[in-house]
Amino acid sequence: MSKAPFPGDTYVTTGRTEGSAICRALKRSTFWFYVNHLCVVLQARHWALRDVYGYDRWIHSSLRILRNVERAGGRIHIQGFDSLRNLRPPAVFIGNHMSTAETQLLPCMIAPFVPVTFIVKESLVTMPLFGPIMRSRDPITVGRVNPREDMQKVLVEGQRKLESGVSIIVFPQSTRRLRFLPKQFNSLGVKLAKRAGVPVVPFALKTDFWRNGKIVKDLGPLDRTKELFFEFGDPIEIRGNGKEEHRIVMEFVMSRLKKWDADVEELDGDGSIRVEG
């Protein structure tokens, strides 16, 4: 795989600008952002259809999208690369899901260190544009019609992938949400890690810079008042039934979201809900 593009434990967008004022304004426009994004996607699709879209090219595509976000005015903060650098794979990565940004940007953060794939809904692998790209990553697909069947499929296929050395990214919320709801953060990732005998790596993110679209969910407006945050925690070994580890993962996510002033719905000790952010 490619050499990790981010040396050190942290990364922050430098904010450097290039070219004339007109050129910089054009690069920051939402229209230009999506033109560049489409170019990356079409190239990745071309490689995927020819069965030459391996990890190096996946990382390269993801990094190009990250640079596109930065040119469009997105300031990115990433912390925890040392946790990935010191990880003995495979592992189950568990974190929140806010926008399309994370599925585009996480590959260039994680894949340089460990082979990895996603759990995705079945419709994503059949889409004309993105389908070939998603299929090339050999993800675990779920239908989201029968939760029990989906869980069994994830546990069985996930264990096989983990045993073959491929780590798995799990979004327990299933769908993108700007507001974090603890009750919808399920323990599937911990269950999978326990079954396969591998650690979990918690991660938290705030990506509401890239908003969800009203007509096409992936093509939303850019909110340049928002910065993008990613943080990876240390691996956690599963002991016992996994309830304590699930609590630790959820607390990791919630604590970072609150630090970043995200919208969090938190359960009090008495079971009531307190809203923060």
C-alpha cells in the first residue's frame, strides 16, 4: 500500500492559497468543487471497471478529494494517526456517521496503515456511477429491510474478512445524521469484534461542512463556517460481553462531538435525555 500521506500524529489544513483572487474564488465555489469531485469519481470508476482499482489508487482518489475540500474552503483537523500506525490489524473501526465526506475521506487516513473496507447498503453497489467503485472495495452489503438478517450477514461475512486480515469500518447509526442520537448507536461493531477476537478502534468525526443534499443526498451545499474534525482512539480489546467496550466507544464519540460543538443528545444517568451542542 501507499506510504502514509500524513506524517506525525495530527494534521491540520495549512490554509495556503494559490493563484489570483479570481482563481481562488473559483476554486472555492461549490460548482467547481463538484466538477473536480466528478473528475475523481469518473477516474476511479474507470479503474474499477478495469479491475485495477487497488488500495494505492483508492488512497490516491481519497487524498485528491481531501485536497478538493481544502481548496473549497474546508479546514480539516485529524488526530490519532499514531493509534493507526501502532495498530496490529485487523480491527473493527467504529464511529459516527454525519455526511458523505467520511466515506470519501476516511480511506486516505486508514487504508495506508491497514487493509480496510466498509459495511454499506446494497443499493450503493448497484448505482451506475458509484457502484463499480464500491464493488471494487468488496464491502459487506446489507439490505436494511430485515435487521436480524443484516446482523447475521455482517457477523458471518465480517468474521471472514477479519480472519483474512481486512479491517472493517462500521457506522452503528446506519444513516447519516447531523445530530448524534446515542439510542441509535448500536453495538453491532463490538459484537463483530468479539466474535472475531479482534480489537475495536473508536473514531469520531464532524463533517457538516459537506451538507446532505435535499434532492441528491451526496450533492449538498458546502458550509464554509464549519470545520471538519476526525479523531482516532486507541484500540480496545473486547472482554466479557462487550457492553463496557461499547460504552467506552460511545463516550469517546460523544466527548469529541461536544468538544467540537456538535449537536449531541445525551442520556443522563437516570435515563432521561439531555440535549447539548
